[in-house]
Amino acid sequence: MPFNNFKVVLGVRIGLLILTIFLLVNSFYVDSYGLTKFLLILALGFEIKLLIKFLDKKNNELITFLNSIEDDDFSSTYANENKEGSQDQLYEELDKVIKKFRSIRAEKESQYQYLRTIVQHVAIGIITFDKDGQVQIINAAAKNLLKIDALKNISDLNEVNENLVSSIIDLRTGGRDLIKIERNGEEIQLSIYAIELMQMNKVFKLISIQNIKSELDEKEMDAWQNLIRVLTHEIMNSVTPISSLAATVEGELESRMKNGVVDVSTLDSEDIDDFYQSLKTIHNRSESLIKFVGDFRNLTRIPIPRPEEVEVCELLDHIVSLMKYDIKRSDIELETYIEPKDLILYVDKQQIEQVLINLVKNAIQALTDYDEHEGQKRLNINATINEDDKIQIGIKDNGPGIEEEALDKIFIPFFTTKKSGSGIGLSLSKQILRKHNAIITVNSRINEGTEFLLKFNRTV
């Protein structure tokens, strides 16, 4: 058995200590030199010191082990120098404990990274912060929604929107709120939900943020479509027979008047003429109403887009070619800009052409009807990649602009700022773009002009 085995070493040291004590005691009973007694006392003290040091070494190893656990440091190892003995068994057990803690920490780290990855990749924005507003977690979705790169304290969101910060701080568990914020000129509607959490006697708040503008727009449009279906059904059922009957009476009267077959004893020619003109008016207005209702019906019959690769340059050239005569007749200076030149859209070409033609027509009409315009009338059509990595097509004029009150309503069906118009063009355009997962926004200033922006994803 090796000498440095714990039991052997301890036994030898205790044996030497007992032997030294025995010799020292014996020296007092026999006639011995004082020097001998002194040396035995020194030897006894030295052996006691060595025994204490030996025991302290083992205690220090245990203290070091406990300190490593307290400091969450599991890098230490306890190598077995012997194949048997209690010291080796102790080292073996310490190694097992260290490995167990190391395994637990690795498992927790793996779970943390797993949950962190999930949080960072969920589509809903997530923010957690303590009672002082210090942020612990903010995921990529929240950064993208709020257009920020980092967030240390929740109060820093005052730069985004002060109402947003107030809402986040005031909400309690289960609380919800809706906040409108503006981002890159686009208004978005945020749904905020709060939960309060307790961890290690500390209170934290978890906030989830989601942009529900598209859902609200979708619900709004569904409501309008349901209204339109009812209106068109009822109006068409009423107007169609009226129009048919008016046309029949008008034709019969016209035939009789041409052949001179009129009962003048009952009606004079002036009365008959008035009667004829009235029926003719009813017929014309009925036909106009049918056409008007038919236009609204188109809002509920937008076909599913059939996307294909479309060169933006070719698309805009085609639009300009179609509108060239109207632009020239209205003395409008046209400027187009495309960068890069090889921009590609994956859209239903015919539907997007319909949107662009409608927007360009609106711009031309606004410039044409703007009698107080000073200087050159201009229309700019451009296509670029914006800061959100989306393909953006802009149609901008320097016309009269749109009143702020009307600006919030121009995409609502039936609403129009024109003297003559059905009020479905922009609403129809918005629906088409929504079906393409694209958006349309508008910026306008009175007496400075209006710009419509179409934003498309670069990928399918």
C-alpha cells in the first residue's frame, strides 16, 4: 500500500506523535539530560504542526471544492493518484459531483440557448424589463417593429412614441392596448399585451407587441365588401326592371310619335314630348346607376393574382406610353427614374398596371384641374430599393395636394375628392396590393403636391 495513502500517513503521524510523547514523559522519570528533553519537546511541537498542516490541506481541498460550486466554476478536476484508499474514494466522489454540476450547467445553457433562439425568431415582438425599466430581452421582431438597433431602458422608446412608453409602463398582467405609431412615413397599429412575472423575488414585465394594421384593414375591407354585396344585390334587383320598362315605354312612344299615331284628344304634343323626355331621363339615369353599381361590384370580385416576373423598367415604360397623350395635352413635364435598371417584380402584371394607371390618371387630373398652379406642372415616376429592402414605386405630382381630413379617408370605398368619380379607384388599388402582400401609402402637402408609394417584397 503506498505511503501517501491518507489512512497510512495519518496513522504514521499519530504513531510518531504518541512515541514522542511517550519518550518525553519517560525522560522526566529517568535521569536524562535537559538537552534531550528540549529536543523531544521540539520534536513534539514539529510533529503536531505537521499533523495540523496535513489535516488543513485536506480541509482546504474541500473548501476549494465548495468555493468552486459557489462561484459556478466546474473546471477543477481531482485526479486519482492511488488505486485504493479513502483519499482516492473522496477524489472520485468529488469528481463525480463536479461532472454532475458541469452536466447540469451544460443542459441549462443548452435550454437557455434553445429558448433564446425561439424568442429571437418568433414573429411577435417581445420585450422584458425590470421595475427600473432596464431591458433584459428584446427580440428581432420587436426591433424591426420599432425600428431600433438596441434598447437598454424602456424609457428610450420615448424617441419612438411617448404614448407607447406610457402604455407599456402602466399595463398590468392581462392588460391590452392599441397604439398608433408612424414608421418611415407609414402608420402602423400596434397591439400590446402585458404579463408581470416574479423571479428570485424580483418583478419583471413581459410585453408582446404585434402590428395588426393589416388585420384591421382586412376586417375593414371585409365589412365594406359585405355592405357592397347587399347594396348591389338590392339595387340591381330594383333598377334592372325599371330600366327595362323605361326603355320599352320610351321606344313605344318614340315609334308612335314618328308614325303620327297619337291621341291628341287626350294629350297634346307638348305633354307627349314632356312625357317622352321624362322617360328618356329615367332610362339614362337607370343605365348610369347600373354602371355605377357595376363599378362597386368590382371591389368584391378581384381575382387571385397570378404572379410572374415583371421588369419594372418595361412596366413603367408601358404605363408612360399609355398615358403619353394625356400628359402632353395637359402640358405636364414627366420625369422617370429607375435604380437599379434591372429591378424585377414578381406580381400579376395586369393588376399592377391597373393600379399604376389609376394613380397616374389621378395625378394628371389633379394637375389639370389645378388652376392656381404656378410654374411647370411636374409628374415624377420612380422605382428604387428603399431602406427596408423593398422595391418602392413612387408617383409624385406638384399639384394642389390633399386636405389632411380627407387624407385619412381616400382609401375608403365610396369616398372621393373629385367632382365626378365613383370613389373606388384607390380602394380597389389597395385591395390589389394587399393580395400581393404589398402596401400603398400616401404623403401630401397642400399646394405642394401628393406622392403615392407602392412597396413590394423583393422575394416571392
